[in-house]
Amino acid sequence: MVTAAEKVSGHKWGMAVDVDRCTGCQACVMACQAENNTTLSTEDVYRQKRTFAWIRIERYWYGEFPDVKARFIPIMCQHCENAPCEPVCPVFATYHNTEGMNVQIYNRCVGTRYCGNGCPYNVRFFNYWEPVWPKSLRNQLNPDVTVRSRGIMEKCSFCVQRIRRGVREAARDGRELQDGDIEPACVEACPTNALVFGDYNDADSRVSVMRNDDRKYTLLDKLNTFPNVVYLAQVDATEGATGGHE
Amino acid sequence: MQQRRILDEFTINRELLRGNLNTPKWWLPTVLGLLVVVLFGFTLMGIMFNKGVGVTGLNRPVYWGLFITSFVFWVGISHAGIMISAILRLTQAEWRRPVTRAAELLTVFSLMTALFFPLIHAGRPWRIFYWITPFDFSRGIFPNPRSPLIWDPFAIGTYLTGSTLFLYVALLPDLGVLRDRTTGWKHSFYTVASLGWRGNPRQWRLQTVAGILLSALMLPIFVSVHSIVSWDFAVTPAVEGWHSTIFAPYFVIGAVHSGVSAVVTMMALMRWLWGWENYIRPEHFDALARLLIVVATGWLGFTFVELIFGVYSLEAPERALREMQMFTWPWNLLFLIFFLCAFAIPVPLWFFKRVRNNIAMMFWTSILVNIGMWLERFLIIVPGLARKQPFVFTWDSYTVSYLEWGLLLWSFAWVLMLMLLFSKFFPLIPLFETKESQLFTMDVKIGRANMPAVIRE
């Protein structure tokens, strides 16, 4: 059901990732972990191949030794306009809201993991175990974010709690929401500003400008998922832009 | 084909009610042994509920594994019932008669087994009710009709209801026979169960019409159930090995292949365990093997076309998937076993009449087919997930945990136990069908001419 408030919200959130600026420092990964109460990816979890990282840095090697280059690409939920994870959920636990976001409703989820299969980017995570934190980290949990129980799926929410807070505070102060007012944890933590968050409906926002850049591409566009996360290709001084993702 | 002797009705009753009126010596120990395995399986499920899906070997990206494989496998086995009792009934294949009930029974029990797997594999099984039943009106949220996972419970529920009714309608005349031959609480039980069956012409007519109607009504389910199961995979554009338009017919014919083979296995067991040589005869195995040759060859065609469709695009992830499926250890071994078991060994053997009429050979070849068909589902589900799209960073593999193997074992013990329990209380071979088929083949002498005793409309 679409409420009237959602119809008039008028935002279409999106992110732009300038791959050329990414140094692979993983600050975004840590920030996301801290912000969103994500289960710790301990050694055990890693061995079980069940790590959690709502945003991850994929590292690929290019070239032949000794001419090897490491390329980094941050991958998080692409918030597809035509998301393959949405139609397959039997209980509407994942659906598309009117602000261009693919949202996950933990209460509804029964844990069929079908959405995880449907996602071509592998950015949906399943809580195989009841999450536990060491005692020292318990007071660190973010009170704005639900702590997920076992048996449900979770994924990047574009830090929806920060979006809501930003909109609320702007309304309280009686001012227009400015580009850059809202920053998800990963964007805030990125030291090279490789990640940019904003509103596509605002033609002057940085993401809108970046979306029209020549270097822009989207991941797996052959699948017609129409992601709301766009990437700007890496530029190699000697070879030119290496666009797309092979 | 008629290698039988005409039996009088008393012999038929005595021999076919052998398991009901007396208890064979092996029955109780076998059932108790199976019960141990079944209870062990339920304990494993309890552990899963208690600890979470983490106790399986599943991971990211392989979110579905052995449980879904077994689900597809058991739904596939369930296609035996409709194939044998509905299609062969409507086409009036005479040789189906002794097999119908066993096949229908296999349908009911394998569906009851199949239902368990998606439910226990869900992350929060105590919440599945608003997935499988659209009842949660207070929130105004119905289940998502676009998801094949909604249609799975609907299809299987319809199939299970239809098959159970079909089984029961066909059981009525035999329940009447049992009622008349038992005393005490058993007599009371059969009196209630036989719904006042007296065997008058009107009741026979109604019973026949109900049987024909039910088999006709179930024909669409024959196509729909496994098509819907296949869409669980086919609607997923992200997974290279799944996203295929051919999946619906491919899965249906594969299901018939494994289901009919399971019926062959069961017929051989029935012949050996209860000594029903007069009823389950080599000619029945011969006919089923001929049917299986056609089905298996059709299925092989679909397998081949599916493969060609996949490789035709020459896309890197698709090629990586096929490479893992066929050429990477240990998947290549599984693939080899799959192909040998599902087609390469049994089908050429079935071309020989001596094999078709040899019950032991038919027993083992039909078991091979089902090993192969289980592996086929496994080889579709797991490598597809493990090699999803070109992001090699997230490629991974899957190791089946002991708990999952235990539950696979449980599923077989569960089906067998239910069958054996059923065999104690109800005849596995329909008495009335056997007598009816005898009437159809009997001749009466009128003057000098031999006339069939019954003329079919």
C-alpha cells in the first residue's frame, strides 16, 4: 500500500561510486559495520563462508607479473529499480519504496533465502546464527537500528535511519533539504570521497551530475536491473577509461 | 503378454490380504527399525529449530542446497501416481491395474515428505504460516503472488488433496472386503472407513465415475506441480544455470522419469516381500520399462537442449558454471555418476527383453535412475549458486553437513515407514481392479464361439 505521504515524498535516493578514487582502504566497511549493528565477521564466520558486509571492497588483480595492478570496487546493495530480489519474496519482506530504495522488512521475513539467490550482486546476507557480540561491544550497538535475530535476511539500507533523521531535522528547522545533508555511514567515512550520496530528483545534486558523467556505468546492466547506484569507471593514465565490468 | 493363470476370487482375497489379516514376521522389526531412523530425523529437525539454519553447510552465495534438492526430488517421485493412475487409466492401459494403488500411495507419502523440506529450511519455520496460508488479514498484507514460492504450497496442497481423495475412492470396495473379514475393533474401523460400501450397482457406478473424474481433474496438476517447482529456479535471472525457459517441461519429464522408476522399485519390493508373483508379473515390468525408455529419451533431449541453450551465449559466467558442473573436481565425478545412472546405464539395458523381464535387474536399474535424478537436481541447484555472475570475489562452494545427510536419510525412512504402516491396514494391490481385469480377459464359450466375458463400452 502506498501512503499519500510516500507519494509526495519526492525523493529518489541514489549513490555514485567513483572507482577511480577508491583506494580499497575498507573504512566504509568498518563504518557500515558500526552503524548498522551488523554481525561480526569473525574467523569462525569466515570459515563458514557466511561473512557479513553490507558494503564490501572487491579486489581484482589485473595484468601479468610484474605488471600487476590491484583494482578495488566497493559493492553494496544496488537498490535496483527493477530488483530481482523483490518479486521472488513470498511474504513481501523486501519491496520497493517510492524513494527509489529497496527496503527489507525484518518482521515479515521468514528466511526462505530466495531473495539472496535472486540477487546477482550477492549483497543480501542471511543470519544463520543468533548474532552475539562480545561484552565490550554491547554498548556500542546503534540504538537507531534494529538488531536482527537469526533466520532473516538483511542488506544495505542506504542507512535509512540517517535519511529519516535528515528529513525530520530539515522539517523541524523549517529549511529545504540540502545536497549533502544526508550521508550514509560509508559515505561519511570515505577519506577520498569516492562514495557520494544524494537525491536524483534534485538535478543539481552531485549524484545527478555524476550520473551524467561519461565514465558512468552500472553493474551487470545486461540484466536490466536499473540500479540506483552508479559507478564511474577507473581512468588509467596510459590506457584510458576502463569502463564496465567484464 | 498373458502369462497368467486365472485365479478364483477366494485365492485373490487370501493372497492380497496377506499383509492385512496376518502380520508377516519381518514387518514389526522393519517398522521399528525405520521408526528409529525417523525419530533420529525429527531430533535433527529439533536441533535445527533450536540452533538455526547455521547447522547446515549452507553459506553465501549457496543459500539453497541439499534440502531444496530433496524437495524437488520428492516432488518428482510424486509424479508417479498421476502418471500411472490417471494417464494410464484414461488411456485404458490394462497393465496399470496392480500398480495403481502403490503409485498413488507413493504420491501421497512423497508429497508429505517433500513438504517438510522447504519448511524446515526456512530461517524462521514458526512463521511460515503467513507464507503458505494467506490468512494475516489484520496487517492487510497478502502473500506475494508473483513469487513461485507462493504457488508451491498451493500446487502441492491441491495435488495432495486430489491424490488422497483418489486413493480413498479406489480403496472403498477393498475396505468393504476387509470389513467383512475382520472382527472386533478392526471391524468397527473398517465399517466406518468403508462408508457403507455394499457393492451394489449404483455404488459401483458412482465409484467408477468418481475415479475417472478425479483422474481427469488431476491431469492439469500433472503439468502444473513440477512446472511451478521449476519456476522456483527459472524466474531467477541472477543465477546462470537456473534462468532457463525450458525448465518447466524439462522438470516435468524428469519427474516422470524418476517417479515411474520409483514405482518399478516399489513393485519389485512388493513382489518380493509379500510374494505376489501372481499379480506383479514380468509383463508389468516390461511395460513400465518400455514407458521409461520413451520418457528417459525425451528427458535426455531436454537435458541436451538446456545445455546447448546455456553454452550457446558463450558468456563467461555461464561457461564458468558449466565448467564447474562438468569438469571440476568433485562436481565432474557427480556429473559422471548422474549421467551414467540417469541414462547411460539403465536405458540401453532396457532395450533387452531379458532385462525388462528380469525383476532384479529392473529393481537395480530403477534405483540407479533415482540416484541419477537426485544428483541432477543437486547439479542444477548448487553450481548455479556457487558461480553466480562474473563477480569471482563472491564465488564459493558448498559442503553438505552431516545433519543434512541425516535428514536425507530420514526422508527415505519416513516414506518407507508410512508405506509399511499403510500396508498393515490396507491392501497394497487393489482387489477389485485385479478381479475386474480378470473378467476383461476371460472368455466364455457360447456354442462353438469364444466370446469375451465382458464387453467394454
